[in-house]
Amino acid sequence: MAQSLNIAMLQVDLNWEHPENNRSLFSKEIKALSKKVDLVILPEMFTTGFSMNAEKLAEETNGLTLLWMKELAQRQDLAITGSVIITENGNYYNRLYFVYPDGSYKTYDKRHTFTLAKEDETYTAGKDRLIVEYKGWRICPLVCYDLRFPVFSRNTVDYDLLIYVANWPEKRVAAWDALLKARAIENMSYCLGLNRTGIDGEGHRYNGHSVVYDCLGQNLTELDVVEPFSKEVELDYSHLTQTREKMKFLLDRDEFTLK
């Protein structure tokens, strides 16, 4: 059991629909990280930006980006997570990969496709939530629009860290700020949101606001949130367990089953 988890958050201006350039950008950022980093967080659709051009951009599940993630994870001895456009069995998915340091991996397909951008007309929604066990921590990785649906992220299994990777636009960033803090407090969990910056090929502007909250809603990052950055944050497991044991809020949660 690792008492601390060292996380690197990479908030960048993505190259629109250019996987090779984005992989190169992240390779440089990851190689520059300190050796104490355990987990690297990349944005939603980190090779392309939030594109509906799936027919052109989709990779097979064992495509170049997953191979790149596996190679980097093994070389740098850390885990990497983020989502990419994947094609499988005739469908397209906004698929998050969680790649372990040994190159093994788990996947999560975005459950809530963003109807406002007609994501639901291009991508098939996932069904099952993923809980990752890594270094003794239980981690729940989700994708962008999932943030608006608290029932899906409800902490019914005592996960320790909730992660949202996103392309969340500036015009609705107030919701991003409020909901990330709420998810941390209501689930008595660390909650991390990793967003991008810049302007995408559709003209949508992104202003970051990537952040980590502890289980009481305290901001652990306190960054210049609108510019690209690489930020390492250390999470303390004892702080989490001691707060949960003292407050006992999770013992009073409602029981339910998702259909």
C-alpha cells in the first residue's frame, strides 16, 4: 500500500486532429517529469481534441496510441491514463485507457456522450464503470460529460480517487469548477479534473481550470489555471482515511443499484 500517490497533470493546448504531434508533445512532457511520479493524467481525446471526425481519426484498440502509452509507461515506470478515439466491431468509442507500468491496461468507454455536440450520434456509449486498483489505491476514472451525472460517480465501493479527463469549454467552466468540488465532498474522495487549453478546430475555447480537491473540498493545486502546465501533486492516503473515519459521512449514504 502506497501511503502517497504522486500524480502529474498535463494541461496542454492540443493539436487539432493531429495524433502524431500530440503524442510527441506528451512524450516530451512525460520524459521531463520527476522520477517520483506514479500516475500521469492526459485530457479527453488527447491525440485529436474533441472531434466528431471518428471515421478518419479512430484507431484500432491495439493501435499506435495504446502502443505508445504502453511503451512510455514501461520506460518511465509509471501509469498513464487518458481517452482516445477507438473503433471496435463497427462502432466508435471515446475510450479511456489506464495503462499500468508493466504495460497491462484496463479500459472505460465514456458512459455519457455529449448530446449538445452530437457526440451520441457518432460514438457508442459505454455501460460499465471502471474501478482501477493501483498501488493500493482504488481509482475511478471518468470522462468529461460524466461529471454532470452524480449518480454514476456515487462512491458505493469506497474508491479513493475520482478522475475526470476532459475537453470542457470556457463558456461552461463555472459548472466544471462547481461540480468537481461537489463530487469530492459528496463522495469523501480526492477528485481530480484535467482539462485542456487553447482553441479547437471547431472554434471552441478552453481555459483549463484543472484541479485536485481533497475529500473536504480543499483545493490542493492553487494554480494559474488558464495556461498550459505540467503539475505534480502528492495525495496523502492517511489524510483520506483519517477524515473518513472521523466524519463517517459515507456510512450514511443511500444504497442503490444502477440499471
